[in-house]
Amino acid sequence: MRIRTPLLCGLAGAAAVALAARRLRTVEVTGDSMLPGLRPGDWLVVREGARPAPGAVVVAEHPERSGLLIVKRVSHRSADGWWLESDNQRALGGRDSWDFGPVADDLVVGRVVGRYWPRPRPVPRRTR
């Protein structure tokens, strides 16, 4: 029997992508609480189950509104959960751990690994 290495590698790669895809999801940013880094309409890739770390941006279920997802930055870990904060504390209607306290581990969906839409605009070159 002859093993076809490219086929085997292709199948292994497809399997790895399929497994990784099950742990990835996309979410849309709404509201101004994460300005200036994230704007309303930005679409993010979230790695589900990824452990939060201080400074990371995460998606979590709102502790007071079941089913509502929020995008926040991890400040620190307390005895009761993760302290999540908005980047823009002056956002109208924005709420974070200063309002609802620490967020339990089981409410943290995952860590944001990238923004894929809208595509970044190229920096215009200066003309002389």
C-alpha cells in the first residue's frame, strides 16, 4: 500500500481547521463602550474557552441580562470572578464591572483574537 503524503496532510489540515472552527465564533460590536479601539459595526473573532488574562479583550454574558453578550477588557481577577471594564467609561449606557461587579468564570465566553471587519484601511502616503 502506498501512502499519499499530500492527501494525508490535506486531510489532517482539514481536520485541524474543523476542530479549530468549533472553538471560534464571531460577534459584532455594538455601542461605544470600547472606543477608540473597537467601534460599533466591527466584527470580532472569539476563541471560545480561552482563558482571560489582564489586558485581553473578552466576550462574556452579561451577569444581569441572560443571553446578552458584552465585549470588555479584563482588568484583573478577584476572588469572585473577572473584573471587566469598558475602554470608554464615558459611553452613554455603557456598563461594566464598576456597575455589576466581577463576572463569574462560566459567563466568560472567550477571548477576542482579532477583528476581521471592516478591513483595515491602508495608511495614505504623503505626497511631496
